[in-house]
Amino acid sequence: MAFGQQLKTAARAVRVTGWVHFLGLFLLGWAWAGAGHPGAAALGLAASALYLSFTFGVNNLYDRGLDPASKNPFAAGGLSPRAGAVAMAFLAGAGLVFAFAASPGMGAVFVFMTAASFAYSGPWRMKRFPFWGSFHNALIFGPLFLAGCLAVRPLALADLAWTVLFSFTVLIVQVAQELSDRAGDAAAGLSGTAIVLGTEGSLLLIMALSVSRYLFSAALLHWGMAGWGGVLICFAVSLAETGWTSLFYYEVQKGFSKMRLGLRFINMGFGIAMLGLFLQRL
């Protein structure tokens, strides 16, 4: 296999396009905490990229018997399971080295996330459990915000609160993903949240999570951990999400991939707006 083709296969195995937007969570935490210590932030960003490569790669590795060959290089035989296991171990180890080089606190967060990621996709297959499997994604991705904070300063209570708020976004997109993949998951014998709740129940859960995020932002305002700007952004995003999702609820459309993509773009806009707000505070 030519070197260029090997790189392409490796990129597909770790699904770079599937995780690159999650780097925004780290940047949001860094901006919220004051956007200082650029050296530690650069190390943390590198650790995040390595960790996310591990997370998506190990999921592909253990899903090789379920995914079609067109989606998963491990299923297609482009990469052997043994080579994949070695590569995943390297990615996880390198990510932890970079994280601990940035700060001990950040290193501890990455140890937690790496363990959570392996528990989700690996032999324990926590992803197979309805509701918990969906919630588990908040443990895998949400702490990236916390890691960004720890690149700048020690942990503060408000950092944990904002990590919870951004975890609502992770859950919204995850439930939409499961709804989009429901047919394939059912054929593979999985029993995820979207399969248990059905179409209408899953859409209602997405809207409930969106409203809950707004209400939580209002609670942060009451507790002095947020300003009106953040609350208004959460309100606007909640309106956009519930409005978009309701189109698929009332019309019972089948294009849930389109719905998932729309929610992803809405939440990318949410992240950009919050990043601008955090930087404006400096």
C-alpha cells in the first residue's frame, strides 16, 4: 500500500472529520478561564487531538464486526486488529504525556476521559446500554472543557458548572446520532436510547435536553457563574434546536441524518458565539 494511501486509511480509521469540532470544547474552556498560558494550551490541544483520535479509532476497532466495510477500515481489512490495537495504545499514551506536560490536573482529566472512552467502546461495551450509553458520551467529551480551564489555572467550581452545561450539547447531538443510526443499530442487535424511545420519544428527549440547558444557564446566572449574554445565547440556541427538531416530530420525516447535521451546525454556532463572548470578557 502506498504511503499516501496508508495515511488516508489511518485518517479514516480515527475519523478525523468526525471529531475535529470537539476541539472547540477545549478552546472554550481555555477562553473561559482567561486564555492564558499559551504553551500549556498548545500542549492541551495536542493532547485533545490525540485523545479524540484514540476515542474514535478504538470505537472503529471494536465495531469492525458490525460496521460496513465502506465505513470502517478495520472491517474492510485495510488495517489489522493487532496493528489497530498498537496504534490506539500509542495515541492514548501520547495524549496522556502531552496532557501531564501541560499540568497534573489536566493529566488527571485525560486519564478519566481515556478510561471512560475505552469503557464505552472496548470489551465492556457500555455503549450497548440504553440511556447510560448515551449519557456516557458526556463523560467522554464534556471534560474537554474542563481540561481547557486547567491549562490556565487551578480548578474552580464554575468550571465544573460550565462543563455540565456544555455536556447538554454533547447529549443532544448524541441522541440525534443514535436516532439517525437506529436502523443499523437494530440490525446489529444493539438496543440504544433511540431504539427504546422510538422516533417521537427521541425527538422529545432532544427538545427536553435543549430546554434543560437553557434553564441550567439561568441557574448559573442566579448563582453568579454566568452573565446575561450567555443566558441569552442559550435561549436563542434552544429556540433554534427545538424549532428545527419539531419539524421532524410533526412531519415524522425519515431524514434524521439531515436533522442531526442541522443540530450539529446549530451547536457549532453556539460554540462560536460562546467563544466570542468568553474572549470579549478578557
